[in-house]
Amino acid sequence: VQLQASGGGLVQAGGSLRLSCAASGRISVGWFRQAPGNEREFVAATSWYKSNTLYSDSVRGRFTVSRDNAQNQVYLQMNNVKREDTATYYCAISYSASLSTRRDQYRSWGQGTLVTVSS
């Protein structure tokens, strides 16, 4: 099973956007992003147990990861976006219940969703 991220689009700097990831079951889910020419980097993650969260320094305080287990959705609310947030965003399943920033600790990558921030 591959997770599918959606909700990307064009947004002005300072604006907001919410990404969605269809994810069911007792799984921890991470969000990553990849800008052209860059490595895929960790953005945020949420665990099934107690809905713990983890954020990268670059998005902490601006982005919020949440989940709606009844709807089998994990969200990434992006506020006060910046030009440097422009990237393709991916969601993936963590191999373990604990949260990690390491890309190799995640699986079931699907096609990402493109977020473009304009000035």
C-alpha cells in the first residue's frame, strides 16, 4: 500500500495551505518534501499512539501535523508559507511507532503533491 498526498497548489507567501494524506490503521506517518535539485527532507510526523508529533526546525511554529482517524486522514496544515517551502510533498509510513526524521525509517511512499509558493 502506498500513501497518497494531495492538496498541493499555488499559494502566495504568507498564505496557508492544507495537505492531506489518506492513511488508515495504527501507523505513524511522516511528511517529507523535495525541492528540485535537493535531497528529500523531513518536515513533520505524527504517531498513532497519543498522537505525538515531531517537526523540523524549518517548519516548527508554522506547520501543524494532525490526524483524523475516523476519516483515515493525516493532515499537514501549512501557515505563513515561505518561498523556500516550495517543493513536492510526500507522506509515508514509519517502520516503527516512534517518530524519526530519517528517510530510511519510512516506507510506502506514494506520488507527492506539488506546493509552489509565490512572492
